[in-house]
Amino acid sequence: MKKVVVGLSGGVDSSVTAYLLKEQGYEVIGLFMKNWHDDSVIISEECPWVEDSNDALIVADKLGIPFQTVDLSVEYKERIVDYMFNEYERGRTPNPDVLCNREIKFDVFMKIALQLGADYVATGHYCRKGIIQNEDGTETYQLLAGVDGNKDQSYFLCQLSQEQLSKTLFPIGELTKPEVRRIATENDLITADKKDSQGLCFIGKVHLPEFLQQKLKPQKGVIVEVPYDAQQFNMSVPKFDSKTAELAFHAEKPSYSEADGKVVGEHQGAHYFTIGQRKGLNVGGTKEPLFVIDTDVDKNIIYTGQGKSHPGLLRHTLFVNDNELHWVRKDLALSVDETMEVMARIRYRQPLQQATLYKTDGGLYVDFKEKQSAITEGQFVAWYIADELIGSGVIS
């Protein structure tokens, strides 16, 4: 009998994952990850880890499977929290959920599971795993979108490797969320009606500015509004001597100075804000809402523009450095000067967009057919062929 360790989070998805695997004849062990000790930054009524742990224990008891808690808070602080502080300090916006999957669930947690004698690790992600049988007898693993288009979580797993996928199962990837809740209800699982968790992976609902203020101190600065028709948006596009030069031009984000606009307010720290953000500016009196179009953490200035269609929010092209480029399907990786037509997204839940990948010496350009809003440094871009996620990278 194959042994599977399920990451029981105390939610309905992982509960049904454990149930399905038991029904399929696996020997199932439930393991809860405790990833954070500092309760001061958790809104306790929303998602306290103690309640989640208790719910996971009750589900394990109901299913008749062994259960234990593992404390990964040291690793979580080193690999996720410290990384987040560092990225925000640099003026970038990290995605902790993608990092948590790469660094914690499918690395530290997976190693613990394998030490327990597990053949596989299973999680409650809405995605699927495909297996290609190669002529030489080896197998290539595919990361496929979940059947439920409204819940597909393949984006969050965009940094997984072939080795990690080989040891992973995603039992609910073929189901929709309503089907998962129905199975939980029919089997009297306590998590059947529990609402989905929000916030940092396995921590709970975190008020981000408060969280960041633990290390990044508030610092008063100005908010500058850049008019829609600022001069740099009307510059003529130069002629290019190569496709790479053209891509580099379009991937370059606009740069601003205070002279480009007028001061319309104050903030408590540019590193608390991200491109595309609307809330938290506390500036009124504009015809359309203000959106953050750039942050300068060195000078502590936030640049804003009115409306979703402000040119400062829109770009065709982004760049991923080689050292932050990842291929789930290494057999499909591009060599220098090669291109590939893909569908891509720059954030979870964004509908897939037509794009072309261009590999250059030093990195990869992702050139979208349509302009994209709020391309943000530090976030992940992921690209697909049909419903298979084949690669990803951190936006530079």
C-alpha cells in the first residue's frame, strides 16, 4: 500500500483531499504545518492557526488517519518572511504564496514527509498532474490547470520542479469547489462550510502594513500625481536595429520625478505600496480614482495617476533575468534567440493572455499582444501551452 502525507491545513480542500486518498486505498497521514508564532499580526477571528490545527485534528480523527503537527516557523521566517521584508525594502512586491509552495510545502515539508516513509505528498490545490511516458523509459511530469477554471491554482505552483512533481498528488484537481464542499458535507467533515482562508500562506489574514512595520519603519513622504498626458507618454517610438532592442525599450518602465506632476498628499512609506494599488492613498478630490503607477523607495516618493487606463499603468513587455527564470518543463526551455507562442498571466486569477517569449543572452522577454496593467517587479509571470503551465519567472 502506497503511503501519502497530506498537508492538512484545517480547510475543506485538504480535508477532502485526505478523504479521497483514503477512499482510493492509500495509507494516509495528516500533517499540519505551523508556520508562524507572532500572533500580533494575525487578525485572530479571521484565521488563527490554533483553530485551523484543531479543525485538521478533528478531520483526521473523523477519517481515522494519524495526525501530527510540524513546526516550520524557523524555516518560514528565513525563507519567506525575511525574503518578503527584503523585497519590499527594494521596492518590489513579492508573492508569498508562490514562495511558500516552492520553499516550504514542496521542499521542507516534502522532505519531512519522505522521511516518514511517504511515497507521495498531497495538497488541496486545484490543479492536476499529467505524466508523459518517454521512449527511453523515463517520465516527464506536467503541471496542468485545475478543471474548475474559477479556482485553478496552477499559478501558485509555477515554481515546482520535475522532482517535486514526481512526488506530488493533487486529488481535487478534477473537481469543482461546489463538488468538494458537497463531498465534505456528505461525509460530515467539520470543514464543509468553512470559508476559504485569505492572506499569507498558512499564517492567516495579515494586515500587510502592520506586518511590514515590524521591520520597515514608517517614513513620511509625498504622493505625486502625474497627469495623463505627461510628456514622456507622448514621446515618439525610436527605430530599432534589432528585436531585442525593441523589446528592451517596451519592457522599460517609465521613470518619474517630482517635476512630472504635483504633490497631492503624504504617505507613511513608499515600501508599503505597490504598482496598481488604489486603496490606502487617502487622497480625494480627483475626477477618477488615483492608482499607484510607480514607487521610489530611495527618495520615498509615490507616483500616482488617475484612472485604470493611465499610460503609466500599461506596458506590453516584461523581462525575467536568467537567475530568476524557471522551467517546469526543462525539455521545452528556450535557447538564446529562440521564441515561443504562449498564453501567460502576471497574477493569480488573471485570464490568460496571448504572449510571445523571446530568449536573449541574460534572460527572457515576455511580449504580450495586449498591454498589461500594473506589471509589478517581484511578482511572478507564468506561461502556458494549452492548459499546461510550462515555466515562470520573477518580473524584473
